[in-house]
Amino acid sequence: MSPYAFLTPLGSWFVNKAANTAKVAGLDWLYQTTINHHNLIGLRFFLVGTEKKLFDAGQILANQRFKEAYSGVPAYHNHITKVVYNSITIFNDIPQTSKANYIKIQEHDCDTHFNGKYPLHAKADTSTGTSDKPTSWIRSQKELKTVKNSLILAAKIQFGNRRLNYINAFALGPWATGLTTQEIMRTKGTVFASGADKEKIYDRLLSIYEYEQYQLDLSITELAKHYCMIGLHKENIKDILNNV
């Protein structure tokens, strides 16, 4: 028999709600904690379990965010009301949003934020406006921090401690992705803002290659000074390093 079998339906509802709230809070804490360092990633599997359970946990968080947005974001509340909220019983029932059906139709952009107000500390961007009037995007300080930590973590997992060269080929100026990427990734490497210019991208790639080759030659020259006595010469050392 369930330990909650004696509870009234209302009591069961409160128990389930409390359990779900605690689970969501725990999952949110786990995500925000583990994106700060790659050594903490294992905590996700240790505390949550298999990859499938991680996926399920993601849906639990998404469901909670959906409910929060429906309750607190005026534009989203209106968007969901069009398809009747009570008909949404599973995750896949949640209707998708797009720039056309959600962003562009708003009379006041602030309605897409909680309580119809912009975050107190935020960054304002716009889209490029290539297809229409530029669209405004407001990112809170918390969101930018989460995106920054996620990107740095991904780079750390993929490339280790290497200092990286980023070529930012997104649209620049005041536009969202370009400047946000620029600000975030410069803490992890060198960022070159080329924009969508093929000549600049090619020239930068060539410059990076020439710089790396020059540094390699300098290192080899120094190594050769120490190891020439045992028969290793510059070309031998270069071959060894290129095969590592």
C-alpha cells in the first residue's frame, strides 16, 4: 500500500506538488552547478542515473518552465490560451513558438518577459533585420551567465586546456548572436570578429596557421640546441612533434 493511501485527494495533490517542486529545484541546482566545471559533469549521471533518466529530467524541468511561463509571461499565456491550456496533458502537447506566431505579433515586446517587464539587469540586442524590421532580444544577466558557462564547458570537454582561436562569422554590429558570442568566448581564447566576410575569414585562418608554424619552429630551434648532441636535429624533432 502506498504510504500516501490515507491522504485525501487534496492532500495527495499537495504532496505530489511539493515532491515535484523539490525535484525541479534539485535538478535546476544540479545543472547550474555542473556547468561551472567539467569535472562536475559526472555528478549528473551519479545523482540522476542513466542518459534516459537525464533526458526525462530535462523534460521535467521543461514542463516546469512551461508552467512558470504560462503563469507569469503575458504573451505566452495568451499564446497557450489559444490552444486551450487544459488540453495539454503531456510534454509533446505543448505548442511550439516561432518568430512569426509569437514574437512578431506582439504589440509590446516586454509582454514576452515575466510580469510584462524587462529584467532589471539585462543586455539588449536586435536581429539583423534582413527579412523584416529588426527584432529586439533582451537577455538577463542570469541567462548570459548560463550561456557563457555552457559554451566554456563544451569547449573544455572538446579541446581541454588549449587556448582556442574563434572566428566569429555571425552578423556583428548590435546584433544578438554576434556580440553575445564575442563577449562570451574571449575568456576562453582569441576571438576574431570577421562577420560573414569570406576574404577576412580566409586571411585569418592563414594568419593563425602562419603564427602556429612560426611558434613551432621557434620551439624546435630551442629543442634542437639541447638535443643535437644525441643526434636529433631540427627536422627529426619536427617529424616527432607532427606525429604526436
